[in-house]
Amino acid sequence: YNIIGGFNVSLPHDWKLQLTGTYGHDHDEDNEVSINASSAAVAAALASTNPSTALNLFGPNSTALLKSLENSVFIAPGWTSLINYQAKLDGPLFDLPGGTVKAALGFENQHDSVVDGLIEGTTQSSRVLFGGLQHLSRTWNSAYGEVLVPLVGPQNSVPLVKSLDVDAGV
């Protein structure tokens, strides 16, 4: 599931504040139990002359027989989550002959988290790989600032230049 929300706030002097956030979560698990052709149970079923315990490679076999031959285990659980929030503040600073100088400031935080693992082996003896479940996560923060300076606009255009802006961001 993913939950996303946010809102915009109008501030004095035509400034705006925008706040948004996201939370997401996912769970995925792969579980398999299958027949392992090299197991002793399969060899015994192939050699059996009893119809209820003999493995027939060319015809139907009973569910009970196939269940008795299951020998390979593979389990891979996994969970992921995402948390993200952002804040943005923008608005006008002052006027120049070419137009209004505007600024924007922002901040973002994101945290990603993954938990996974792997268990495999036989139904009699399974082993945990990767030391069981492992937890990996990453958090990052970013900030920015931007200024838009209109040097030439409709009020002070010159031949061949109707608009000229300088946009600087960090």
C-alpha cells in the first residue's frame, strides 16, 4: 500500500508553502517446496513395485505419493518500506524593470528500508543463508534554493530581446 498526502498554504505577500508526504509498505514472500530428483525417496519410489508407492514418470501419481517426495525448500521473505516528506516555500522578493524576482527554498527527506532473507535446503535439513533476515536501510536529505531574476521583460524589452531571465539554483 501507498499513502500520499499533502497540502498547500497561502502565506502573506503571495508566498506559498507546500508540504507533502508519502508512506509505502510492501510484503512479498516466496515459499516453495518441490521434488528433488536426487533424493533417496525418489529413488525408492522409482524402484517400488507397489502401485500406491511407485512413481510413474509417464502417468498420474497420487497426491500423497508426490507429497512424500517433496524434499526441496526455498523461502524468501521480504518487506520494503518508504517514508518521504517534502517542504517547499516559494514567492516573490521584489520587482525589477524586467519583472518580479522570485525565490524558492525546499527540503526533502527519504528513508528506504528493506528486510529480506533466504532459507533453502531439504525438508529434513534447511539452512539459513545471509545470516537469517537482513535489514538494509538508507536515509537521505536534500535541500535546495533557487532565485529567478527577470532582467528583460515586457516592460523593458529591446529589439531582438523580449525576455531574458537568470535562474540560479543550489
